Amino acid sequence: MLKLIILIFTLLTSSLFAQPMATYYCPPCNSHCDELEFTEMGKCTHCGMTLITKEDLSNFKKSSQKTIAFYLQSGVEVLDFAGPMEVFAYAGYKVFTVSKTKDPIITQGIMKVIPDYSIEDAPKADILAFFGGNASTAYQDSKVINWVKSQEGIEYYFSVCTGAFILAESGILNDKTATTFHDALDGLENNYPKINVLKNVRFVDNGKVITTAGISAGIDGALHLVAKLQGFDIARKTAYYMEYDKWTPGEGLILAEDNPYADLVATSTLSEYEGHYEYKDNLQLQLVINEREKALEVTIGERTFPLFYLEKDKFLDLGKNVVSFQRNASEQITGYTISDTEDKVFKKLPN
């Protein structure tokens, strides 16, 4: 009887004082595995992504749900703000527009825009963005500049074209390096001597402040900010969905420590996966390195898609399927499997 009591006591106390089992999660990938929980660190059994802790998951969601205030003035250049707006919208951010008043504004005398908010009632944003096109009506307006200065808890400032002058007038660019539209570089340099103005650069990343050159450069700067916040793969996927095949990752001056391209897989590592392979329905595919993105892509028929590196011999395709490469005893790649058809091995074809 005494032994039984001791055994029961041991079981009870061990369960009471046992360490709680750790729980891991798949990074959000818009698949059913977003709802799964795992007890061990490793790879998601569905999509193959590296599992993360609850804290990391919370930080990831916070990054993808940041709010961005687009300040627009009458005469604003359409592509200055519309390009980055497309980027941030595709990447899942919450974007709203602000102007001095809620009165409709006319962009370049072409399109009418009704701001969501005025500077009197605009909600707090994580990121403030400013754009060119008649920007002087904003940076020469003391009420607008005072509103910019009064914003608290801003995580990032972002400007396109002469939107940099609004940041300059607000003092945000003091003692920093910046760029702007090519026709306005001298004006920014002469009127704001505390700013180190750079020419012939696509964007400048100071860490908390990102300025870009004119018009289409805003798309590059926005993709760069997405890469900083959510990683290179999310930015690359966004560029693909937008069919923006002019983006060269990192084509700017990055002064910040959080360089999203610093740990990318070397093209020398990716090159061993290049070649022709079998594919479904008796088709063939070709894997090549996209030299502009320094990443692997797949061509099937007349269409080309990005392929995302997970770890050695494992990639993720756009359909969230894990592509697993196989090797022979000599470590040569012989083929691959896809997670949605794991029973089929697609062979590598001779060159």
C-alpha cells in the first residue's frame, strides 16, 4: 500500500511540476498549416517552411499588419504613390490616405482622389509615406509640417521623388543621407545643407528613413521596405504578382544594419540545381538562375515562376508545395519530388 501511495504521489507531482511542452508554428503562408501547432522545432510537414516560436509568429504578424499613411497633396504624381500602394497592398499592409483636408485632390490634373482622412482626424500609423508632384504645397505649409512633426511612434518614414522635401522640412533627414527626383537633387542639397544628398542612386536606406529617386523608383523602395519587414521571398513574390520584372533587389544604398539581402543563398550554390527536368503531363521544365534577382526560377512552357529556397535540396513553389531534390551516391542531383505528388519522382534530363 505504501508503494502504491508513493507511486501515485510521484505521478501527481511529476505532472504538476513538469515543464510545459513547447509549441511551434508555421509562418503564415495562406494554407491550412497556418492553423497547425507543432511540439518540436523543425520544418512544417505540409509546406516545408521552418517552424517558429509563438513570439516570432506574433512579430511576423505585426510586420505584415502594419498601417501606412500615404500623405497626398493636390498635384501629386500618380505613379509616385500608386506604385508603392500596389506593393504594400499586395504584401498585405493596411494603407490609408491623408491630406490637409478631406476635400478631393486632383493628381497631376488628371485623377480625382478623395482622402480617407485629414491631418485633423488621421489615425496613428506605423509608417508615414510622402510623394512628389507639387510637393511644395505640403512642405511650405506650416500646418502640414507641424502635423508631420507631431506624429509619435513612427517606425519608418518613406518618400518618393520630391516627397523627400517634406521629410527635409520636418527635420527628419537632418544628418542623414538621402536622394530625390533627379531634377530636384540640387534644390534639396542647396536648401538643406544638413542632408548628404546622393545622385544616381535608386534609393537610400538609413534604417528608419528610406528615400527614393523619382516615380518608378518608388516601387523599388517599397519592395525594399517589404523585404526589410517580411523578408526577401515576400518581396520577390510581390514583384512577381505585379509583373514588375525591372526590380533588382538591393539596387540602392543600404546604410542600415538590417540588410535583407545579406544572407541570401549564393548563386554558386543554386547553380547545381540548374538544368532540364521531367514535369507533370509529359512536360518538361527548366531551372535557371535569375541573374537580376540572384535566385532560382522555373520555366514551364512559355511561363516562368519564382522558386523559393528553404534549405539544401528543398524549395517552395508558388503553390506552397515543397520541391525536394534527390541525389545519388556521388551527390549528383538526379531528380525531384513535389509534396502534392510525392509518389512520383521527376528525373533530371541530360543536357
